[in-house]
Amino acid sequence: MPDLHTLPLFLAAALVVALTPGPGIFYIVARTLAGGRAEGLASSVGLGLGGLVHVFAGAFGLSALVMASAQGFTVLKIAGAVYLIWLGVKTWREARVTEPAEVATTGSRRAFRDGIIVEALNPKTAAFFLAFIPQFVDPAGHVAAQFILLGLISVTLNTGVDLIVTLWAARARRGLVSRPSLVVRLRQASGAVTCGLGGALLFARRAS
């Protein structure tokens, strides 16, 4: 277990981080505006599971190896950026397509999968966990177990905020559904935002 004296400090810091708007929140808003509440919720849960990939990888040293290797970081970064840009272009191209209600579940399933892949391929998430969590780990205890526990708390807080943001974005979208031309523009804007997030990731640098 982490030190009980530092746990409240970790919770406060992790909550501040979760509430701070970042690429994950912008991605969630973009997916919700493009596909509705179901896709937004699925994306939020997917991002959370993708974050857990980095938590367990960090606990067992895999993330540290990737971050220490310039080639490993670059490969992961390019893969994540290309996937985001591909999603953005796809969203833009499908902006004028109105899907029937029967395929809504398929869209949610795809959004869930995309969320996992996007987050799992994001080396900046790995860098964050490696820089943030060890500050609250008691070196005298079981380090890997503490890392996993604190990582689970952090991912839970992040996902909770993402779900709230999804509901807010979905409510905003419902007010615009009666204007099809505006919905198309929203979907195109969502595609552009997703491409922009991919471009930003493409230029991310490995921490020295």
C-alpha cells in the first residue's frame, strides 16, 4: 500500500490532472459531437482501458524501456499519430453520411476499440505515468503493486471526468440535431480536431 500520508496528496493531484483539459478530453468531445452519446461513452471507456495498458506496462518496466529507447518511442509515436490522423480523415469523409439507427451499436463498438488503440499507442501517456506516479510510491514497499494501485485510481478519475464531459457534449449535440447542415460541420470539425491531435502527437518529443 502507498504511504497513507501521501495518498490524499496523490488523490488531490490526480483529480487536478483529470480535470485539466487535455488531448483526451478534446478527443472525447470530438467523438461525441461526431457520433453522439453512445460513441462518446464507448470512447471514454476505451481510453480508460488503453490507459490501463500503460499502467501495467509501467509497473513491470516496459514503458520505461520504450521511453529510454529513441527508436521505441518514435515507432509508438508514429503509430499513434497515424491512427489518429486516419480516424480524423475517416470522420471528415463520413460527415455527410447519416447512419441508420440499427447500426448505432456497431458505431459504439468501433469507438470503444478506437479509444483503446489511441490511448495504448500514445507514448505521452506512458511518459506521464512514469513521471507522475513514482513520486507517490513508497520505495520500501512493493513498488509494482503500488504503481498499479495508484495507476488504477488515476485512470478511474480520468475516465469519470471523460464520462461527464461526454454527457455534456451529447447534450450540446442534441440541441443541434434539428439542423443537419450544422451537424455535418460539427462532424467535419471533429475530424479536423482528431487530425490535429494526431499531428501534435507526431511532433511530440521524448523526455530527456
